[in-house]
Amino acid sequence: MTSEEFEKLFKAHYNYLCNLANKIINDKDASEDIVQDVFSKFWLKRNQLHSLDSPRSYLSKSVINFSINYSEKKKMIIRNQAEYSVNNDSIDEESTQNTIANLRMAVDKLPDKCKVIFTLSRFEGLSNAEIANYLDISVKTVENQMGIAIKKLRESLKNNIKLMMFLLIPHDLIEIIKNFSISSYKQYKRII
């Protein structure tokens, strides 16, 4: 088969084959890719296929097979992504619950004064001045107690990166994090 004969065959059957593929996979761009792949393979095998009685029939069967394979692969990918998403969400939720439990245990081990000041700062979002006013102590005492709390928590949580990062978050960001819902997290996760 010459390149002119091939071009004539391509022009004569391209639209028909694209429509055939699109009926199976319902994706115009992917249909065009499939047809181009079929024609590419046909061109590579042109010396073996030159005696075909009906190139249209051969091309149609090839497009149908390619389309079915494409559809099956797409279904498998979607199924795997859904399975991964379910497993990943349960792992994330379980991991988050473990992280919170570890943090609570570590905070509970703090001396009483440190525990109260740390809780007011990191969990209630109060500033050092607000804590000092609330507890009727100096701002310097709050700063010192926070320093002690963070030092003890670093020692206690040195093997947990997530919790170590929590210790570094300024208290004014805690409110943002507390308001960051699970649905927002899932939307953010889809974006990245």
C-alpha cells in the first residue's frame, strides 16, 4: 500500500471510525486518539494487510476492540481510585485520631500550670496577654510556662512529626485550623 492509498483510506473512514469509537466510550478526544492508533498500527502492518478484502471491516473491528480495551482500562482506573480514596480517607482519619490521642496524653503529663496555660494558648486561641489577664498572672509568667510546656512536649513527642509541627503553629492560626472542616480538607486534597 502506498502512502497515497493510505491517505485516501484514512480520509474515507476517519469520521466513521471516530463516531464508532465515540458510541462505545463517549469521549470524542479519546475516540480520535483510538482511531489514530488504529491507523498507525494499520500503517505499520500495511505490507501484511495489503490483501484485505475489506479494510473498512478490519479497521472497524480494530476500533471496536481498542475502544472496549480503553473503556475497561478506564473503569479499572476509576475503581482503583475510588478504592484508594476510601482506604486513604480511613487511614487519614485513623491517623488523625491517633495523633490527637497522643497529643492529649502528652499535654496531660504536663505540670498543672503549664497544662492550663498551654491549653488556653493552643486550644482556646488566647494570646499571652489574655491568658495573663484571665489567670491573674504576669505575661512573663505565661511566656515562661509556655516555654516549659513546649520544651516538655518536644521531648515527649520527638518521634511524631505532625505533633512537633503543631507545637510550632502560632496560636492565632489555631482558630483557622479548628475551622478547617473535613469537607474543606477533602476539597483541598482533590485540588492537589
